[in-house]
Amino acid sequence: MFRTRTALGLAACAAVAAGLLTATPASAARLPCNLAGSGNTAYANCYSGSSYTWRLVVDCDDVSNPKWPVRVTTQYGAWHTGDGSDSISCAGTLRATGRLEARG
């Protein structure tokens, strides 16, 4: 019984990890952009006149218990092509963690 639960748990973890790895394209790491944040707001600024299509994605986390932060929501910005900037704010008590997504 224990081995079956462990195997199912590991399979579920692998499926979740696979989903998370494919959610953010690797090409986003090569964008000519600056990504920053402070408290409950994350910012992105992309430059160089390139034709990349990108958007800012922000995870809003409750960090009132530092040992067990809780993801409250994920917010998605509008898609931009080329130069531009964007910012997304979470509710006042949540921590914003931003990332960029790109599409071809």
C-alpha cells in the first residue's frame, strides 16, 4: 500500500514539474528586457526595437508565514510586440514575483 502511494505521489510530482517547465518558454530568457520588482509590484521594460512578442506574468504570494508562502493568484499582462513596458501590482499585502513569457 505504501509503495503504491509513493509511486503515485512521485508520478503526480513529475507531471506537475513537467507542466511548470513548459509554462514559461526558454526564449523569454533571451529577450532584451529588464525585469524588476518591489514589494507588491513587478515591472518589465523591453527595448532594442526587436520584433519579440512578450508579456509580463506576476505571481502574487502571501508571505505572512515565511516558511509556507501561499500562491494566491497569477496575473497576466497584455501581449506586447517589440519595445514597451508593463507593470502589474498585487493586493497590498502580497509579494509580486514577475517573469516574462514570449511567443513566436
